Amino acid sequence: MNILLIDCSPRPNSHSRKLSAAIIARLLAVDPAAHVTRRDLGREPIPHAETSYATAISSPGELTAWQSDSAVRLSEQLIQEVEAADVLVIGTPMNNFTVPSVLKAWIDQVLRMGRTIGAAATGEKIGLLQDKPVYIGIASGGIFTGDHAKQPDFLIPYLTAAFGCVGVTSLQFFPLQATAFLDEEQLNADREALISTMDTTNIGRTMLGAAPAEW
């Protein structure tokens, strides 16, 4: 099993990183031979879309021509990382009700018409990627979901729509909330409770001979 881990916090010991690490640990318990590839957007952010990329994807042309264009080289690399993964794990803070800009920059390179998104004759978008489990750990200083929510949530609906647009619909969200108000003991307990709800029934052990985990 190949796992792509994406961390988005700039803080090395953040709550979202602890959450994504706990998700990885649970997956490794299911498949100890799994290989983990890490893309750390928080500490090594990718550039936002530049003029050359915007021009390339908005110009008429064949997909093969786009793939050979240096303007879409990073986009192609990121898409291939997603395609090579059997499972995606994302650890992200909630920034101002939604995803941080580093994750939005990654999404803008992965969602690409003609490559990960197609179009039906009637105009609806069609996802071109194979569905796979995506585990998303969210750390929020406030409370954004549940009966005691005190702020809006544009993160979960946005990621659901963005991944769905490319054909990936098997998303699970793990919101660790009120991190600004709870002590470490309570946060550890809340994190363990979230991880206990992980559904790993779709995780197969078919990747025999995979490299050991390195992350």
C-alpha cells in the first residue's frame, strides 16, 4: 500500500501534524509494509499558480502537449503523486473558516481540466482519477461542527467538492476542535477518540513487496 501524506501546518509540533501522524500509525497497523511518501506543504510550500501555468491550461491544445510543457511540470508531478497513492492522508489547520493557502495552492495544481477533470456533453464536470480513501485530520482553535459550533465551516464542503470534482469521493474527516481552549490531556483524549472512528475496511493488503514506511 502506498500512502501520500500531506501536512499543511507551518508549525513542526502542531495539532494537525499530531493528528495526521496518528492516522498514519493506524494505517500502518493495518498494513505494516505500507510505504509513506510525504509532501510537507507547511514547511516547503509550493508556488501559487503563475502566469505561464494559467496560460498553458487555458489555451487550446492536446493533453500530451501540456504534459511536456515546463509550465505544467509541477502540476503533473503532483497529480502523479496522487495517482501513485492508494491512500491519501491530509493534516491541516482550519485557517479563517477554510483551508490554508498552501493547501489551496496544491489543489489548484491538481484540479486540471483535461487531466484530472473531464466534461460531459451536457457540460457537467467528470472526475478522471480513480477513487481512493482520503483521511483528513483538521485542527481548529474554535468549534466549527456539531451542536456547539460557534463559527462557519467552509473547509469540509470545499474539500468534498474539490476532491469529488476529480472523482475522489471516499473522504473521512477528523475534526480536532477547540485546540485553543483545551489542555493537552483532553486534546490527546479527543485525538484518540477521533482515530478510533477510522473506517479502514476499504484498505486492502494487496501491495506485497512494497518498501517499508519512511516519513
